[in-house]
Amino acid sequence: MSEPNLIRLCKLPPDVGPAAGRELYLDPEALTFFVGEPAATSEANGAPVPPVALAEFLAAHPETRDAVRTFVIGRMTGQPKAFQDENREELDRMVAGITDQNRHEEVDWGPPVGREAW
């Protein structure tokens, strides 16, 4: 497997715990986020240290999940944190209202068209 061609998106802010000061990257082919040290190299051999997948980083640092999530959503949508929190509470309220009585059946959208896959 070849190394992904990553696009640097931004530097993470100080309020995201262990992720603070790290760079956020996007692999445009896989649509996967990565976190890495800016220009990090291995102390052992001086080789570049590749960024790790954001999901992998958050699994190792679960306390940073909400702060990183809020920051990434804010950067991508331009929404301030307060607006995101309002939406999150509304979403949580709506999801809590889902019951077996008001849930619809699965919708069959037909076979994939073009390059769609699911």
C-alpha cells in the first residue's frame, strides 16, 4: 500500500489536550483525517514520523474526542462552538425520541449507480 497524499488542513489549538499544537491532515483519496507532529522525525534514525489516523489517535486519547470534534466541525462548517453545542443538544433530544413506534422501515434505494458502493 502506498503512503497517502496528505493535505495539511490546520494546526490544532491549545484547548484540545494532547492534540494541541499537532497538525490536522486529510487524505483526499480515502477521506480520512490524520493527526501528526509538525515536521516530526524519529530520534532513533531521523526518519519522518508519519501522522496517525485521527480515529486511532482519539482511541489512544479519548479525553480529547469532544474538543477535537468541536474544533474540526467548527473549522469545516464555520460554525462557532456555541452553535455546535446548541445543535448537539437538539440532536440528542431528537434521537432520544426515536422509538419502535415512530421508526420507519428500511428504504430500498435500488442497486448502486455509477461508482456508488454500500
